[in-house]
Amino acid sequence: MGSLPHVVEDCFGLLKLYSDGSISRHPEEPCATPLLNDDSILFKDLVFDPKHNLQLRLYKPAAAVSTTCSDTRLPILFYFHGGGFCFGSRTFPHFHNLSIRLAAALNVLVIAPDHRLAPEYRLPAAVDDARLALKWLQGQAKGIAMHGNDGDEKVDSWLTGVDFDRVFVLGDSSGGNLAHHLAVGFEAGSAELAPVRVRGYVLLSPFFGGNVRTKSEEERPSETFWNLDMYDRFWRLSLPIGSTLDHPLVNPLGPYSQSLAEVPLDPILLAVGGGEILRDRVVDYATRLKHLGKKIQFVEFAGEQHGFFTEHLFSEVAKKLIQHIKDFILDNSK
């Protein structure tokens, strides 16, 4: 008689992978964070991938919901959440609150898409879903261009007052990883998305890895909450089975990754906390891209740990980061 299936990976008791390949998830992710109540921002959900029933959430300043004047069109900011590719959605309180904060502080339309989660759907599923979300926006833009501002039944009315020529992509942690792959995949100018035009990418503490440990990974294997073992566990759960940490989806500068020397990239704003395990890996990424002549802005927040923005949206450091993002959007909207 064979042995019963046993747990081989356990993420916080919320996600368990068993020896027979079966998976169990806690029906809800416990979170004590209250939802941010800001009447100045309205939001609603739409399906962008009927095949996988994937939804996204639009966040728009209330004053702009009924405005369609050309001189008041809002920039668009895609927000891809973190969660190690294994957790999270647009409805998760931290991510919902962050989207409201960004929409209010930057006066933009925020689009927050979900993606399929690992290990049920291992990478590159999340990358494919992120790409599809931008293609969905392209379909909306084409519908408006074809039918006018009144649109038709396939075009959402909230998108008639936005500027498809000023789109920015922001990703936090694993979402930052997605933002990198979108930047490389669509390349500068994003001609494949016309009439949508991505002007720049914001990567907040992007979740990268590699077989060779960095100095910050070796000397700072633990933060207040996050530790290197957790990161490794997320990679084991999200990568194609049998892959290593030098897989191109993990290590953008690794031996098996595409050379970025000849890849034209839109401007990138890169931010990391000085107290993060990932700090050196993000610094190496910024240094390499600058050496290749890419347009990179890098900012480090001394002593801050992973999730410093998501966890503390109204802190002084969060306000500084928002100002950097605001300046980045303004500088690349001309």
C-alpha cells in the first residue's frame, strides 16, 4: 500500500502543495488591513479574459468619470500587484488601497488586472495574462477610435475620457518582474499596441532571483517579515517544474536570458528599499541597464524593507516615492 500524500511546500498555511501534485488553498487570505474609504475615487470590475474568467478593476477620479473633454484626458496607469505569483488579486485590501492611493495622488485612471496564480498555473501564465491585459486596452482604444466617444457595447464608458497615448505600467515585487517582461516584450514605443502607447515602466522592488547569491541575499537573509527561504519557496511554486533560479523569467541578467543590449526600452523608474534582501539584485539590474545606455532612473530608500510602499501608503517615504512617480509620468508625457 502506497503512502498517503504529504505536504512538500507550505506557504503560510494558506497554500499547500502535496507530494501527489494536488494543491489546497485557504478560501480567503486573512488580512487585518481595512479597505481605504476615499469617495474621490470610483472603481468597478470588468472581465478582460473570458477564457480564464480574469478580471481587472478600474479606478477613476469621481470628477472625471463623466468628463470626455480632450483637454482633460487622464493618463492610464496599469498596476500589477505582488504576491510571489502565488497570491493576491485586485480585491486584496493592500492592493486595492494602493490603487486608490495612486489614482488619487496622480490623477490617473488605474487599471489593476488579476493574473492566474501558481502553482495551479505556473509561469509564464502570469506574464501571458499581463500581456493580454494590455492587449485588452488596445481593443478598447480601437473600439473608441472606430465608433467615436459614444463607443459601442464592447467599449467601457470610463475609457472615453482617457489618453491612450499616455500609458504607464507599474509593478510591485512580482508585479515588477511582470513589468520588466512587458517592457522587453513590447519594446520602446509599443507599436504592437497601437493606438495605445506605453510611455514608461515603474518597477518597485522587482522580484528577481538567480543561482548565484548577491551580497545582500547572503548577508541579509531575513527582514522583519520576508526572508530568503520564502522567496525561494515562491520560485519553486511558480516556475516550470525542473527550472532553476537562472530561468529567464527569474534572472533577467542570467546566462540564459535574452541580451538587452539591442532591445529598445521605454524609460524605466526603478525603486528599492535599502534594507531589502533584493536590494543588490535590483541595483545590479539598474547598473547593467545604465551601462547599456537605457534610460533608467534609480532611487533607493535607505533602511526600507520589502513592501514599504504597499504596507505604509501614507508614510513620508511613500509620499516621496509618489512624487518620483508623478515626476516620471510628467517627464515622459511630452
